[in-house]
Amino acid sequence: MSKDLIALGFHALSDPLRLRVLDLLRKQELCVCELCDVLEVTQSKLSFHLKTLKEAGLVQGRQDGRWIYYSLNLPQFAVLEQYLSEYRRFAEIVPARSCRD
């Protein structure tokens, strides 16, 4: 598990517009023009957010002619989920020792 890719994943998940993109892609593969229409954003703004999601490995693009269709990259979501699950495994956190000056 690459810590850099995990950090990129959580950064990508930190933006409300990117979360909306992911919610739309949960239902079906979509092209940029469809995403722009539904989200009511410009293509340049959406392209920036799609780039962030792609760099994090959360979405993937498939070219069909001149169109690129985006879909979720589910294995990367599993990586993030597994990373978080490691924190659930710690039932008890040991308190810090007293600091002495």
C-alpha cells in the first residue's frame, strides 16, 4: 500500500464536487459532457477535478472515438477502505507516559 497514493486518495475525497462526481459514477460510466450537464460546471473546472481523481486512482477513463468515459476504479476504493480498517483493529490505545522536564 503506497502511502502517497493513500494520501492522494483522501485528498481527492476532500472536495464536495469530487464527491458528487464519484456519486454519479457509482451508478454508471459517464462522459465529461454528461458530468458537466448534471453538475452544472464548466468543462475546464470538471477537468481539474477529474485529473485529481485520476491521479488518486479513484477513477479511470476509457476512450471511445473522441469521447472519454469515466468510471470508478473500485480496487483503489478497497485499498483506502483497508487502510482505514487498520485503525478499527486497535481496541485499546495505550496512554502516553508522563513527560518529565
